[in-house]
Amino acid sequence: MNKPVRLAVESVPETLFTARDYMVMLEAGAFEDVRAELVKGELRKMMPSGFSHGEMNLLLGSKLMAAYAGTDYRCAVDLMIGIDALTVRAADVAVVRADVPRHGPVPPDRFVMIVEVAETTLGIDLGEKLAHYARAGVSDYWVADVDASVMHVMRSPEGDRYTERSVVPFDQPLAVPGTSATITVA
């Protein structure tokens, strides 16, 4: 005999996607031909990156991997971050704790740092993404401004902002969080 079942409903308007919806779509292959983020319940298409963006991702990833060699931290590129129930972002380069899940978005409390490479996305990376990462508690956030050849370095999140902010030219040493190492981008 069938009994009526009451389904749990998340408290979001029906027109918005949840992080759970996003993951179901991802696992079903909905994004095979397109890269997409979920931002405040809305799907956003991510444009493919150019050579200099990819080259910078590789450069920063390899330098950070060397700086964190021998530690319990791991480096990755193009990593999903589960910000909240309505937001799943993608980070260009990330350093995470060793206990990250092998599949799905990485929870924000597992991040040591996130690096975004900005060529055409500087406003988003220093605006909306900065606010998301700060609110999620990501302790160190860097934005590589390729056109200006500088790194925007943010530390100590508080609410939707970072209390410590500096701009470091690519040819100057950057202190790598959680290590005694420094790297230069140039």
C-alpha cells in the first residue's frame, strides 16, 4: 500500500538551482561541453581561457607545489569550491588540506589559499569572488593581475572582505602561507 510522502524542500525560490542540483547536473553530464559555475542559485557560463591565463595557472601551480613540497598540503588547478547552498565557484589554483574529498566541491574550510588569474575577470575576482571567499573563511586569497603584472594579496577574512590587502609586483617575493618559502611570479 502506498503512503503519502512529504519531501523536504530547501528554503529557496523554485527558480534558483541549489548546489545539490548543480552536482546532480554535473554528474549527469549536463556540463560536458561547457564550463559553468553556480552563483547565488544561477548558472553562469565560464568562458574558455587564453594561453597567457593557462600559462600563469601552470606557473603559479608549479611554484606553489614546490613551496608546499614535504608538507601535508596539496595543490590543484581548476578546483570546485562549495561556498554555500546556492554557490559553487571554480578556483584557478588552490592549496588545500590533505583531507579533501576526492569528488565534488571542496568545502571552504579545507583551503589554505586560493589564487585567481585575472585577464578579463579582475572586477569579478576582486569583487564578487573576493566577497564569497572571505565570507566562506578562505584565509589567503591572491589575484594575479596579468595586465598590470601584480599580485593582489588578501589575508584575514572578516565578513565579506579581507582586513589585510596588499599589491605586490610580480618580480617581488611573496610569502607563501603556512611555510617559510617565498615565490616570485616573474
